[in-house]
Amino acid sequence: MKSRKRKLTRDKRNGQYFVRFQVDGVRKYFMLGTNRKNAQAELVRLERLHDAGELDTCLAQEEPPVSLAVVTDPNEIKLKEVIDLHVDWMCANRAEGTCNVRVHYLKHFLRYTGNCLVSSIDKLLLSSFYGWARKYHSSGPNGGNVFLRNVKSMFLWAEDMDICPCPVRRFPFVREAPPETKRFTDDELSALLTCVKPVAPDFHDLILFAVLTGLRPQELRDLRRKHFKNDQPGKEYLKFEEHKTAKMTTEPAKRTVPLVPQAVSIILRQIADHPETEYIFTNTIGRPYTATVLRQRLGRWCARACIKPRPPYALRHTFGSMEAEARVNQTVIAQIMGHTQLRTTARYIAHNEEHHRKSIGYVCDRLNKITNGNGTTPEAPGEETE
């Protein structure tokens, strides 16, 4: 394979790759996006066009991008400069909510350390910041973890962008306690549905649909008619082109969620009741739910049903826990729920007392058979389905 004559250069502020070409004695700059693999492929194509004399200069720029010059010596750059560069890049390449979260934690870090040189930051300072965050800004077993994790992400980004070297080789050790699974018990779910149904049937359908499908609250709020596929009767499903985990993988895959008849009837009923909107579930004024409104409404109905208030994610946790109790294969649960890693799915089994009780009960039954002199081994209750 013929080697490239030119090298990619990366804009240190926004992560954009670009390449220079000399066309008719004028230097032209072609911007190639933020994905390195795609930029390399585009560079090969541009070089071929340039060699053939067919390079279209209409898409080029005669002046270099404003932020190409290195801001300062990497060894003398200050923390606030790195934070500003990182925030600019986050705003251009990440969702607004993600950017706001990163800004929140980096402000705490800047306030704690002051605008010092990045080269002066060491592991002891990071460890002190971690301890300070655990003591004054956290209450749970994972207190301070998210503070340190966001700072670490910024420094690794800065090193990847060649803005400055990462100040430490190894970051402080972080203890990660498994998060609590906030599920509804059968009695609590029954009390909640019984309380909601006569007063707010639309919200009753939303709660029931969430438990039947295991959708994330954001997917539930944004569920539209285009997601519902009913080409074949009896094989209806939901199809999501873009979803949370698709953005975290190099090769995004579409996600499909099969629907049971009860879930299908809920969708058809909601479409018939609200023909003027494309959203499946709407609030009392006919608009799609916001995250805050959905959380508050579910909390109020939990209080009315005299059960412990839980967030909307508890409906998804309930679905995962019920699937685990039914001894459905863990890989199948992960695919339905859209998990990229099985350790995420394992949470629904690790905190599932009923699932553990059934497993121990099988060992007890088998041991009783052995001690009673009967060599027949009982079948495992609820064999895992593939």
C-alpha cells in the first residue's frame, strides 16, 4: 500500500483533524472531522484526487483554523487553561447534560487546587481532593468517586490531544461499591397500579409498559410511533436507531425490544387516545414528559400508595430483576435491556434475593435426595432459557 505523503494534524481545542494541500501555489486546509479513522480514510481519498488533479478546493479554507497554535508551553500550562479547552471540546462533541456535569465537577477541582501549573499536580494532591470530596460533598459508599473520575477524564483527554502530559502515572485507588438496585416488590407494584388505575389510566399504562419492556426512562419519555414496528402480527417490537449504549461503542448496533400482547395493546390504546401527537406517552396537558415531571409524578403516586418513593429507573430495575428470577439467560437480558457489558446486567442477579433463594433451594433438594438414599438427581427448577 502506498504510504501517505501528508500527515494528519489535530486542532487542540475542538479535536478536529485537518490536512494541508498546496494547490496552485496556495496552501489549502481541509477539515476532516473528529474521528481519526474516518479522517485517515478521507486523507487517502484527497491525496488520490490531488494526484489526479481533481481536488475540489471549494471545500477548503485558505486560512488555518484559529485554534491551531499551541496556547502555551505544555510544561507551563495552567489548570484553568486546560479546563477551558476541555469544556470547549465537550460542548462541541458531547450532549449538553454531559457537558454541564463535567463543568460542575471541574469547578470543584479548580476551587480546591487553585489555578496552579498542571505539572505541579501530583498523586498526593489528587488523593487529598478525593478525600475532601468524600467528606464534604458525598454521603454514600461511592462518595467522591465521580469527582475524581471527571478529573481523570480531563487529564487523559489533554494528554490524548497533546495539550499537556498527564500529571500522574497512576491515579489514586477508588473503591467502587455496587450500586443499590431500586426495584419494586410484587406487593408494592400491585399497590401502586391499583392506586393509579382508576384516577390516571394513562399513567397506569406508562408504569405497566415500563415494567413489561424494561425501557430506560429517557427512552420511555421519548417513545414515538416511529419506534413501534408491527409489520407481522404477533411479532411486534420496538426499534431504536440511536440509544444510550450505541454512542459508547465503535460499531453502533440498532436495538430492538420484543413486545408482549399486553404491551402492544397499551401502545395501540395510547395512539388512539392521543392521535394529535407522535409521542406514545404524554402528560396531563398532552406534551411529552420531562425527566423532572416524570420523577415527581411517580414519587407522588408512590406516596399515595403508601410505599417508599422510587425514581423512574426503579421500573427498569424491576423488569431486570423479574427476568433474573425467571432464570432467563443473562446474555438475553443484556440484549433486551441494551447493556454492552454483562457486569451491568449482573447487578439484577447480585442483589436478587429470590433468585439466590431458588438456587440454594435446588442444592437443598438435591442433597435431600442423596441423604435419603435416592440416587435420582432432581431437575433444576426453572432452567435457563437460551
